[in-house]
Amino acid sequence: MNPKTKKIVGNVVFVLVIGLLIWPTSRSYFQQALMKIGFFKLKLEVTLDAKKAFATSPKLGTEVSFINQQGVPVKVADLRGKVIFINFWATWCAPCRAEMPSINKLYNTYKDNAHVVFLIVEVEGDRAKAEAFIKAEGLNLPLSFPNSDIPKEWLSGPIPTTLILDKEGNLAARHEGMADYSTPEVTKFIQDLINK
């Protein structure tokens, strides 16, 4: 192959790779692959700022409510005694879409456990798009939609953002950004919260 042809082929490959990274669907697959090889490791911890916010405002989150897929309001305060996994996401968010299969795997582990509740909150409130995405991806996650203001200590900017609340309603973990929730560490973390 002559140098000119090599350069053309190299440029075409480069443009294709960039195009695939920009295209949301392929970007999700790429991000999922990176999660599986160990990137985007989840640290299950609560930041000092979040701990302070919860300590100074013990009723934080008690007035938060969501609407489930059946149109029934779900108040966080009514879920006391259960571990609550809350994921804030949107259909247009590629990292959100990329982490959904791992959340679905975690959900399938606990879906029959009466001590755990999953709230997969589509923040835009676009029910039709969210349901179409879940169906197209073959997921069985229980969707929810905001029904009240969400405390800034829970969701202050980027999505995806995930919270895990203990059985007392205290923040046990908070993570901003994409992560792999299908790991044994996450399962053990939730199981430890159930057993407390």
C-alpha cells in the first residue's frame, strides 16, 4: 500500500471512530465495555459535605415523592425500614443509558426482596421516552418520575446520580457519574444494609 492510500485509510478510520464515539448508541456500548474492564469503579461512600447536610437536616428527603409507572405516588418517608436504591437519569444521557444494564442486573438480584426498593427516576418526566427505552433495551426496571422537589444534597447537577439510603432513610452512598452496579461489592453493600 502506498503512503497516500495509507493516509486516506487512516483518516477514514479516525473519522469513523470519532463518529462512533459521538453517536449516543455506540457510545453507550463503548462505555459499557469500559465498565466491564474495570473503568468507572464505584466507590460506595458518602462525602463529608453530604454527611454534614444530613446531620444538620435530619428530615432531609422525608417530603420527597415520586410517581411510579402505575401513576401511584411513592413517598420516600413511607419506605422507612427498607433499603432504597435511587438512580436519577434521562433518556438523552449516554452514561445513564450505559449503566442501565448493570442496574437491571442488580435489580434482578433484589426484585423479590421486600427489604429493598428501587426508584429509577427519569428526571425529565418524559414517561413515553423512558418506557420506550426500557422496552427497547429489554430491561425490567421500575420507572419513577419526580413528584416533588429533589433536595440538592441528592441531585445537584450531573446525571446519572445514584443514592442508596439505609433503612432509617439516611444516606448510605451517593455517586455522581456512570458506574457498574452489577459488581459483588455493590450486592454485598446492599445486603449489609438489609442485615443491619
